Amino acid sequence: MHFLGITWNPNETLFNIGFIQIKYYNLLWITAFALGWYIMKKIFLNEKKSVEQLDSLFIYTVLSTMLGARLGHVFFYDWAYYANHLIEILIPVRESASGSLLFGLISGYEFTGFAGLASHGATIGIIIGTYLYTRKYPEFKMLWIFDRMTIPVAIGCFCVRLGNFFNSEINGKVVDENFIFATKFIRDSDDLHPSKALGITQEKTVNAAYAAIENNPQFSQYLAEIPYRHPAQLYEGIGYLCIFVLLYFLYWKTDKKNKPGYLFGLFFVLLWTVRFFAEFVKKSQGGFEESLGLLSTGQWLSIPFILIGFYFMFRKTKTI
């Protein structure tokens, strides 16, 4: 008997508007950006900056985050696939054999939303977006923005990992059912692919198929075959939430914000250290780890960011 082990099988889609699916993941991304704007508004007003300047920064950040996250996934983790599916890189569709018409016009594709976003790519995108913003508003220094932007980004990272949990994606490695946090992800595509669930149950929809696997005794054999796994998304997300609390405290209650680059560097060290250790219990996400060995793709990509963080924390600089 397991202690806190749970069976996790949420319908990730909240509701549909025509062919568009509104999912928990989408909602949590929106929540992340909304919280980010609210927190940065408090900071901008505290520092006597205008809300108009913040609105422009917000637009740069949203676009650079989403573009960077998407391209990061494409090039770091799954280029072998996207090299032959270029249209799917920036358009939220997936090649389909169902013969359905996308928008009633294009055959062979279905609307899915973006299925892959990478945090390392998002980080690079934000850096580039902030650089472009400071070119337009030269009164702002990049490090001034980074030191303050780390606070909303940290809570945003928590929201994204919570969204991954609702999507049953980026799951952890197999663990014994007696482990305190053991979680049976029924919708893990590696353990029970949607097509297999449909074939077993003969249901017409994926949601109905997974519900039958969970609740119908007729399919108890297949439910028992699904292993328990680490809820790696929650481990990572809780780590990011702790980082948010620490950075929020340091900004409002100490003078660390007056040392250019310190909060930015601390954020990099803590965030990517959490990511590095979370990778030990996370399923492989693909990428180039097979050629390099020893560490996962996520760990290899995290190491440079940790080193950059230490540089900004301990470099000699004048306090403002």
C-alpha cells in the first residue's frame, strides 16, 4: 500500500471554442504573465517609472518569451522532427492522418496548440527581447531590468510547471508505489499512448478512453500496468516558488537591488540549480544527451547559466 500515491488523470482541456481548446496549461501561462505585469507595476511605481514604459516592456517580454521558448524546444530537443515539419514550428498545428480539415480549408493538419516549449530558450529570448527594449528606451539599463524581472519570472516558472503537471507532461522517472509522492500519470504517452487507449476501450474520444481505463474494472489490467512516477514538475515548481519568495524579500526588504546584477545572478544560480537536480528524477526529454552522455540535455544547458549567475553575483561593481 502506498502512502500518498495518487492516480492522476485530469482532462487538460477546460472547454472548447470551436476548434480552439482552452487548457489548464494555456490558462496558467496567462496567469504567469498577468502576475508578472502586476508585480512589475508595483516595482515600477516604487522606482518612479511610468506604467507606459512597463506596458512596452511587457509586450517585448511576452513575444520574446514565447518565441524563445518555442525555438528552444525545436532546436535543443526535437530538431530531427521539425526539420521535416517546418510549418509546425511557429504555427500551433500537428500533422494528422485523420483527414480532418484545419480551419475547414487545409487537409492533413489539426489544431493542437504548441506542444513543446523550452525554458532555456525562453531565457535566451527574454535576454534578447530586453536588449531590444533598451535600444528603444536607452534610459533603462539591462541589468536594472533583469534584477527586477527575476521576481515575476520566478513565479511564472512555477505557473508553467503547474501547467505541465495538469498536462501530465515532463513526468518523472518510475518510482516504487510505496514512495510518498508516487503518482500514476494515466495520460503519460510513453506508458499509455492515446491511440492505444482508444484501441483498448473503443471509445470515441481520448478523454472518454482515459476515463474508462481509470474507472472501468474491465480495464483494470491496463491501469495496473501503468507505473508510478516522480511528480517531477511539482518538485521543480515548488523550488521556483521558493526562489520567488526569496527574491521578493530581497528586493523589498534589503539593499541587494542596488548592486547591479546581484539579484539577476542569484536568480540564475538558484533557478538552474533547481533545474539541474530535478533532471535526476525526470524522464529524458530528448535532445543531444545521447551523444554527450553522463548528464541530460537539460543539465548540460543549465551549467552555463549557473556559471553566468555566479559571475554577476560576485563581480566587482559599484552600488547604485
